[in-house]
Amino acid sequence: MANKLKITLVRSTIGILPKHKKTVEALGLKKIRQVVEKPDNPQIRGMIDQVKHLVVVEEI
């Protein structure tokens, strides 16, 4: 089975760059402390790297 990532939004998207806000939404996050599971692949890792100051990531 492929590895998955548990991504939690821990900071607000108010006042951040529109590009970063769209990235957070593309990850499926809308509210603070919301958690989503995504597959561990280069595309998701790149999105996480762009908004690493807003999210916490755990491997599961």
C-alpha cells in the first residue's frame, strides 16, 4: 500500500497570498484544524512545500 500524508491546517489563510490560499483549498482544507489524507507523491509534496508555514504534515 502506498504511503499517505495526514495534513492539518494550523494557521489562518486570512492575509496570505492568493496563490497560497488557492493551494490550501486545492489540498481540500477550508477550516483551521481540519485534517485531510492525501497520497504521498511529488505533486502533493510540492503543494505542501509551498504552504508549509500554514500546515502540519504527518506520514501515516
